[in-house]
Amino acid sequence: MTIRSKSYHSSLKAWLGVALAGAALSACANLGTIERGECGNGVVEPEAGEECDSFPEGNCAPRGTDNQCRYLCTAPGSAAGTDPINCPAGFGCGTDGVCRRASGSYTPGSVLRQGYTLRVESGDFDGDGQSEVVSVTPTELGIHFLDERGNQQAQTDVSGAAIVPAIGQLTGDDLSDLVVLRSELGGGLNVLRGRKDGTLQPTAYSPFDVGTGDAEVVILDAMETRHTVGGEVLNIKGDEILMLADDFMFSATDTVDLLLTLPGPVADLAGHPAVGNLDENKLRSPCQELALAYHGANSVWVYTPCVREGASLKWNKYSSDETSPPKRQLPPVKLPQGRTISTGVLLADFNGDHHLDMLIGAEPNGSTKCDGDSELFAAFGVGDGTFHSDLSTLPLADGDGNAISLGNTLVCSMPLAVGNLNDDAAIDLVMGSQILVSDPDSQASGPLGGATYTIATVNFEGKWTSAVVADLNANGIPDVATATQGSNTIDFYNGVGDGRLNRFQVQARGEPSELTVGDFDGDLVNDLAFKERGPHGNVGAGVETGDSLSIAFGNGFGGPSEPVSMGRLARIDRVVSGNVEELFSDGIADLLVLSTSENSDSRSIALLTGSSDRQLVSPFFLASDGSTLPVRAVIGEFTGDDHNDVAVLASSTESFETSTFTNRVWILPSTGEAAIDSADVFSSEPVETLESGENALTAALDLDGDGVDELIAFVSGTSDSGAVMIIGHVVDGGFQLEEPQFTDESYFFDPLGNVTGGPDPGVPDPAPMPGEPATTGAYVVYNGQILVRDVDGDGRKDILALGLATAGDDGIPEPKIVFYKNEGNGTLDVSKRVVFENPADIDPGSFALTQGDTDSAPEVVLLGAEGGWIADFDFGQKKLMNPRALAGVRGGNSVVSSDYNGDGVMDLAIAGEGGVQVFLGKAVIE
């Protein structure tokens, strides 16, 4: 049995061996031979352009596919970016879905900006997967969009934003957003959100509360505003703001002051206030006047807001107590006895005598020939603030203060707008559904200048609710723009000059209304601003609620451009334009927007400043009285609500007059759509320092692993031992600051840049642009920075800061990189910091972290006045080791590293006196 069994197993084994061998031979014959140097042979051959071969499966592109034998960061067969895969350590993911390693060399790219640039930053503002360069100059901020070759495709500028910006994500998308601080606006903060089309979407804030009642806002030229500059008193041209709330009128300039008690509540006004120069005597009244019409009243109240007292011009306030009349009173304009106002008041020159006249809408009575909603009355301006009812007696008669019925059966409602469309000295009318043009061939004249009118156009699509007459394309001929109830279209009628109108249409995103005109970008072409009705109440996820304030910018000789949103407010009630003097002494128009909260329990005013970059912004103010100046902003997750917020380090404006500075940290919780509710804002207790927070470095970092960020700030302290590190936490709805920690050595952290050392620190030599010789001599050019990265590879992000040690070996201050380790215990211990020694003869004025060679460890880019280097961290020796000079980089004052052309390899952007230049990192395998 045993022998037989052994033979049986031996035979089976032999049979299996023959069968398997046959199968193997058959399989080999089907596969064929893969030659050396070909993808798929299982051998990684870099000389053949391979970085992997067959393995790891799913991460290595297989033979016969695009990018074969290359690591992928998008699953094979998927569109780039749709099914992400992690690249191996040391590789970066390109926008084409291919992983690449840096070779350590760089190619000089294009110059993005000419002229002195303070610093550079990075962010992905259009969501295309590659970063944009952000340049900051003394007067503006620019975002530079590059193509795959590193050439600039587009540039978006934000004027007046020279303070260091905060960049991060404040909404649910993957686009970078921008927070800029506007010191010239009395401490305003603006949020600009990235958009896929490369533009920035401002977030509008309405910070000036006007209570819960009805309100109106007016912009008019009311005062001779004077400022002292260099010891000389200068008159500044511009408009002032009047605010009407409940029964009162206020001036709103540097402060909000009560002027008088109105003749009636704002809720009873018939239409909006009318503004015009009714008293033309400049010595008596150099300001514009105001006309208010009240429902049911028999007369129109006329008010001049200024009064001359000797050589001074004063507000025309109440004469004794707040219920008394103003010091100077103008006579009202009266309707006939028994007639009452219904639809408001309008000012225009009806009869061509160059004095403004008044049109009043009254309730029809039994004798009225009209079947519309109003009987119109006219009062003719004398030019001294008074009006007359008898046109035939002018200009010899004084004003009698009366209005006369037009007795016109055609015009039976208050026009939406008036103007002269055919240059015949007679007024033309934009009604609810028609545009009426006076007949220039008529020999007679009527109260409005024309005896007969022809219909220039008719609105067959509905009823117009808002209209303006103005030259909207800079050809010297008036045009008409109208908005129709229930329609998302603005009708633009391009004036021919003889009364004929060529119709264009401007498509809005919501129903437009509140049309107003002004040159909001300073190109000397009028623009059209308006409200676009938006969604309200409960809407779907990702849908922004509220009305949009939009502008269709004017074009020469054509219709306005496509509307651009300047941000959303809850429920927009009123939009007015003017040139507000308190903002800037320029000729660019600004906007005031009155809005009501979503639940209708409050009203507030937003002030949007006109700008040549076409970004009208409405700042968020920490304090409406200008007592708090925000100096640093940080984006982070401070409140634990799963979306980022804004933290602001702010100094008291009174501190700038003393030797110590009072700084606070303010937390501005966001809604997830970059909106900030002033009711939710809270702050820390004040901290006194020797320097303003303006000279601070700030960052957001989770120090205890709870998913909520702490705020870290380095500010010059109250002792000669140097800067202090301040850490803050949100605790129980407030913000708590830890006891400041001194850095134990004299370190200064100044993000605005500093130049010191040498014989005369007060006259520094500027840092050169790459390609230009260094001229700093013994000076140390220094641009303080703070970065949040996992530098030591323990999985927790740490702090790297560039500080200025005030005692170098040769007596000249020396900038050094300082490392603060995040140990996950909720704080940072300055006693455990690591101060890295610089390589010989290198004084870094700026630094950046990058992936600059083939290993997986991060490298540091050092930028000095005379060149640039890339070096390695040595934590054991606390040194920056193995410095390699960057070819073509001859110095600068700020450097940042990111992927600017989308190939997955980190690039460099360098700023200096000559502008901004990019240096493109080269891949091992392109």
C-alpha cells in the first residue's frame, strides 16, 4: 500500500508539473516581450521619463495611457481634480492630474509689476488649483493671474490697500478670500471674496445704525469743508450727508449731530427728498437746498442746511431748543387752499431761465381733468429760494410762494424723471409707461416749457418703477435708463439728440430698482448704480440671501456694461450717490445705501467709496466713532462653528498721541458666507505695549488639537527685553488673552518692513529688484514675517517667524528665523524656541518655505539685499545648512513660494524696488 501510494502521488505531482509548465509557456507566448526602457516592464527607468512602473496600482499611470509610468494625483480616466489621489512624499500635484518633483533649479519668469513693492503673498482666488501672486505696494494691492508658462494673464487691483492683507477662506467654496484694512477710512475692514472669473466680490457691510423707524439719506453740497494741512487751511470740495430718521434731521460728517426737528415724520413723506441749488446767492447760501413733501400737506417744506455767520459757514440748526425752527427759514411752496400733496416733489428747470422750478403731485379732485393718480402743480423758481405761480410775471416778480395747476390732461401722474432730450429748452418727461418729448415745432409754450408733447417710446411690457435721465456714455447727449416692475431687464435708451431714442437692454440678475447715476470709477463716464432684488427667507444651501447693490459701468458712445455686484445687504430701501468729502478729496462718486434687516427690526446705512479699480467697498467698522483702528487681520476658525472667522488686532486711536499703545483683539464671527453681524462681535481686554499693533506679526494656529484656532501675536513689549508673544483663546463667548511672554532677547517683528543699522538708519537705501545691484551697504533690509507650517514633521503645525536680533556680532542688527514648536498643549513656550543661525554672509530680509528639491523635507528660501538662497533646516545644530544660491536672483525685500503655473512644482515670487518677478521651479521630469 505504501509503495503504491507513493507512486500515485509521484505521478500526480509530475502531471501537475507538466500542466503548469504548459500553462506558463502558453501565457508567456501571449504576453510578448517588453523591452528595456519601455513602460510596463516593472522597472522604473528615469532616463525613459518614468517615475514609477506598474506599482503602486491606481497611483501609477499604466502602460498605454496618458502620462504612462508617472505618478497620478487624479484616478486614471477621471478629469483632473475630480477624483484626487495623494502624491508620494516630495511630489506636488499639477492641475493636469500628474505628480511632479522639484529638481532644485528655477527659471526666471515674467515681471508682474513695475515699481516699488512692499511684499508678496499667495492665494487661489479663482479656484483653478494654481496660486495667484498678491503684490502689496504703498498705494494698492494687486492679484496677478498666471498661465501655465508663468506669464501674466490678468491682474485685479484693489486701490488704497497698502496694509498687510489677510488671505484665507471665509465661504464654503475652495477659493481664497481677502481681508484688507483701510486706515484712510477711519478704521474700516473690507472683505473681498474670490470668484471663478478672476474678479473679487466685495462683501457689503451696513455699519451705521439709524434705529428701527423710517429713515431717508441725502447727499448734498452743504458746507465749505476746511482742513489744516501743513499749517495752512484748505477748502476741500465735496458733499455732506444728511440723515432723516423718525422726526429728526442729522448731519453725518466726523460726528452725527442733530440739526432740527422735521415738520413731520419720515414715514409720512410723499416720495424721496428733492435736492437742488434753489438759493443761488453764494454769499448767503453756498449750499444746496432740500425740498420735502408730506402726504396730506398743503405745502412743500424748503430748507437750506447752511447759514452764513460772518466769515464762517455753519449748519442751519434749530434756533433755541431742538423743537424750534432753524435759524434761517425759507418760505414753503403752497398748493391752492384745500388741495393736498399725494405723490411728492421734483426739481428741474421747466422754462429755460436757468432757475430750478418745482413740480408737485397733488390728490385729484372733482374738477381735475386727469384720470391718473395725481394732478400736477408747478411753482417757478426765482433763484433766491422762493417760487412764483405766474410764469408771465417772471423774472420781474418776487416769489409769491404759490403753485399753479398744469391743467394738462396728458400728464396725470408724477414723472419718474425729467430732462431735455431734444435740446429745445423745454423739459421732457419719463412717465410710468411712456417717454414724452416736447414738440420743438410748436410755437406756443406751456408751464413745462412745451405746449405739446409727442410719445418717443412706450413700455408695452409693464410699468416702469424707476428712471434716470443723464449722459451715460460721455457723448454730451442725455440718455434714459428705466427699470420695469417684475422684469430683470434695464432698458437703456441712447439719446440721439433730437428726441429720438435707440433702445438697448442691460440684463440684471434680479429685479432692478432705485436707479442712480454717478461716475463711480473716475473715468469721466457716468455709471448706473441700482438695487437688484435677491432671494429672501428660507432658501437652499449655498444661496446668498439679500438684495444686491450693482453697478453697470458706462461705456463711451454705447450702452452700459454688464452689471457687477458690489455686495449684498438684507433689504435695500434707498440708493443715493454723491461725492462724500469725508472719504477722499477726489472727483469719484460714492454711494450711500439705506437698508432694512431681514427681519425688519432695524435699519442701517452702508457707505461705499468709489474707486478707479471698480471695487466699491462698504467697510465694517469696529467702532463707529473712529476710536479703534484695526491694524492686523487674521483668518481662522476661532469660534468652533465649522467655518472661518476674522480676528483683528486693533489699537486705540488715542494711543498714537501717547508713549504707550492700547491694543485689543476683536473676533468677528462669520456666517460662512463672509458676512459679519455687528451684534456677534466681541473683543479681549486691552493690552498695553510700547508699539502699535501695526508693528505686529499675527497668525491663527490650533494649539490644543480641538479644531479651534488660537491667535498668536508678536508685538513689541513694555520692557527692553524685546517683543512679547500674546496668545488668545475664545472662552465662553469672550476672548481671553494669556499673560504675555517676553522673547528673552531683543527681537522685533515688523511686517511692514524695516531697515536699520549703518551710520544713518533714518535714511535707508531701498532693496533692489532681481537683476539690479544692491545698494544697501551696511544696512539690514528686513521684512518681518510669520508662517504656520508643520516644519518638524510631527503632524502639528508650528510657527516660524523672522525676527530682528538687535545685537549682532558686529553690532549691526541681524534678522534670524525663530521656530516655536506646537506641542499640542494649548500654548507656546518661548523658552523652547529655536533660533536658527544664518549661513555665513547671509542676512535674510525675507524667507519662505518651499519644496525645492527631490527629498520630502521642506526647504527654506532666504532672500537678502544681494541675492537669494535655498537652504535646509538642521534642528540638531540649530542652523540653516547647505545654502545654494538661486541663479538669477539678485536680491529683493519679500519672497513667497507656491505653485503659480499649475505643474505641481513650487515656484517663487520676489518683490523689490523694481516690482515683482516670478521664478518657475523646474520639475525632474516635465
